[in-house]
Amino acid sequence: MERNGLPELPQKLTLEDRRRLTVTGVQDVESFDESAVVLHTNRGVLIVKGRELHLKQLSVDGGQVAVDGNVDALLYEESRKEGGFLARLLG
């Protein structure tokens, strides 16, 4: 399958002990702080919620991101809502 003329990479999420998350298929990092990370992936926008979150690995060229911290939730956005990051996060 292709998106925007580029081959779509497979997506894989690996969560180890709710402390280390690795995501492949990442196209862009929209925002990140200690409570949330917003990733644009080839399967939609992925929001990682938690505490003390830190980006440990960022390879957008390779499509891989690693997040360390206390992961509480992984949410996919079905459709882009109006408003900014906070409106979507709190929506």
C-alpha cells in the first residue's frame, strides 16, 4: 500500500513493562512533553499518555521512535478534530 506516492511502512508497537514504548511507522512527531507524546504514523495519529515521558530515540527517517516513562494510555485518533493539540488531547 502507498500513501503520498511513498511505500507505507508496517507499524509495530512494543510496550515493555509499561516503561518503554517503541513505535515504528512514524512519519512525524507533532509534540511531546512529560505527560503526552503525539505521533503521526502511517496508521493515523497516535497519542501516548503517561507520566515522566521522554523521547529516547527519534529516527523519523527510519520511522522509529522510543519513549521511556510511565505509559498510561495509547490512543489513535480516527479523524482530525478542529483545534490544537490540547483540544484533541482533552477532547
